[in-house]
Amino acid sequence: MSASLKSGMAGNRDAFAAYICDETALDVLRPVVIELGWQPEKCNKGGLRNAIQSLSVSASPNILMVDLSESGDPLNDINALAEVCEPGTVVIAIGQVNDVRLYRDLQASGIHDYLLKPLSANMLRDSLNQAQAVFSAPRPGEEDMTKMHTSTAVIGTRGGVGSSTLATSLSWLFAVDKKMPTALLDLDVHFGTGALALDLEPGRGLTDAIDNPSRIDGLFIERAMIRANDNLAILSAEAPINSPLMTDGAAFMQLQEEFRHAFEMTVVDMPRNMMINFPHLLHDVNVVVLATEMSLASARDTIRILSWLKTNAPHATAIIVANKVQPGAAEISKADFEASIERKIDFSVPFDQKAAANAAKLGKTFVDANGSSKATATIKQIASRVLSAGAEEQGEEQKSVGAKKSLLGSLDLKGLLAKKKDTRVAEAAG
């Protein structure tokens, strides 16, 4: 029961629930639960039997506290609880029997902790904090596994070039077509459309993270992100437009770090101003999809952003995507555009206003709503390129680390020390 929930989130499961026999214990527990940011209403009256009855018809919480005080046969009752508990639930038992053998038997059956009544706030706080730590602890053997994670930033050279459409579509493809647990982070805090494109309410997760960066951990990610499907979760906001963004970017860095542990792919919909104000956001990004249009202003800004990326994110692979391309309607030709930016456009996504309107009406991403569109076929090619570029970039990084290790290993430290010693002896003799 106490297996870690580390890779992936627990869907719609509650963070915590308790089934306690007496009001005295509940009075001690509720303030601690509130302090940890959980709902006090999840502290239920009734012991282990009530827990079994309730969980047989509802999802298990991440952390479950059960009272054994009224149980005649605690071990059998715990086994009955295990039958209705979902894998990954951390169970804390409380009771009145001070028996080492019972404690050992309960732990052997999968119980995380056993607390003796009367309860104290400190006792509960310590036990619940330890239970939370289970979720951030690596699984057995996980330390030795090199888990590949690709982080992709989608940046528009100009407003309206369709970078958000690309970001939501790529996220959907990674999650649904490639079956990769994917996080979509929409950094347009005031006017983001990531949740809107997926027909979701954005919630307060991103604004809470900005206001309280120290609270960001695996459990915060699990509670704050909104699920679009089994493999895709989004963190976005619709902050009041009379509230300016007050942050040093620490929250965004912490979010990206947590995503690396919980997902295989991160897609960041990054407005240009966020890139400029918080350049460190691109330190861990593997691939930058730069969305542009065939205009003079966009050509100018493509040149400027590519130059900026060379200085601030030289490790990241840049993929140039000309979006919403209309033959014969562009300000400048493809050849002139490529000559001005001194490199090829990697992909050209054709303009399809009817398909875009269809996606908006259905509340779906562009590629989900328009599977047979030519634009969708191109976006699928972009997704494949992102994955291959991300794998190559990380492969080079690992080779670099390996080279550093082998260089250190090739040094004969004992020989160097011996030479220094011989030199000192010779100097003393002279």
C-alpha cells in the first residue's frame, strides 16, 4: 500500500483522508491538516470499518489515516483495507495498543506508520511529513536509471503567429500519439490560451506557484495541474489584468525541475517577453520551436531571437517553423526570408482558417480536431523532429559528462604526487 506514486500523477485522487473514532483525536488532527494545505472535511468520524466501506465505492487518497481503536482484529481488518485501497496509497494507522509485535506486523502488512493515542500535533505533523516524503523519494533502483526527459519551448517571433496553437498541438501529439506523460506550461499568465484550447478551466495553480515558490513540490504539481487526458496535464492562469507579474522567475524554474521528475516531456508556451525577462528559463530547455510568419518584421525578429539563443541557450536545438503560410500572400518570399536569417526554414505549416475555426468550436487542439488536415500532417513532422533533436541533445550532453569522467580517470594522481615528492626531495638535497 505504501508504494511510491513518483512517476505520474494520481489523477483525481484526494491528497489526504482520515477515519477517526473519537472527537478528541479529530480536534488535534484538523489544525495540522489545515496547516499542510489539505481540507479538514476529509477528517471523517468513524474508524477502520468506515474507511473500508467508504473506499470500496470511491478512489483512495494519496495519504490515508485510519483509527484501529475499535477494531477487534487489526491485522485482518488491515488486510481487508488493502483490498479496497489503490496501489500507491500511504497508510498511517493510529490506535491504543502499545505492542511491539502488533507494530511490526502492521508494518509488514504495508502500513507506513503506527501512532499511539493520545495524539499530539507534533506527532501527527512528523508522521504526515514523512508520508509526503514517500512521493518524492526515488523508487528502488530508480537512482541507477537514466530517465530521458525532453523540454521544449515554443516561442513566437511576433504576436499572432500561432505559437500557442503549435504548443497545444505538440503537447497533445506527445501525450496521445507518442504516449508520453506530458506537461504543458503556459507562461502567458494574463492572456494564455492553453487551457482554453483544451476546453478547460485554468484554475489557480500557476498563480499560486508564483505567489508561493517554496510550496512547489511533487504533491503541489499533482494538486495544481489540470488534466486534459491520461497523459497530458496543463498549468496555466488567467490572472487579473490589474495585477502585474511580480516574480523573479524562481517559481518557473522550480516548476520545470518538478516536471522533469513527473513527466517525460515538458512543453513551455513562452511569450517573447518572458524569454527576455527570465533568460534562465531556457537553461534546461533541449529544443526551441521558433514560430514565425513570412513578413519583414518577423524576419527581423527571427534574426534577433536566433542571435539571443546562441548567447543564452547555445545547447538548445532551434527549429524554425513558418506558420499559417499562404502561397502568394506573403510579404516576402521563402527564399528571401531564408537569405535574411542565413538558414533554412525547417517546416512550413499551411494556413487553414476553416480548420482553426473548427478546433475552436469543438474545444479541441488543432491536430485533434483536424486529423486529416495538411497542417496537422506538418505539425506531426515537427513533433517527430522535436523528439529526435531532444534525444540528440541529451546524448551529446551525456557524452560530454562521460568525457569529463574519463579524463579525470586517466590522470595518474599517485604518479603526480610521487613526482611532486621527488621534486621537493631534490630541492632539499640541493
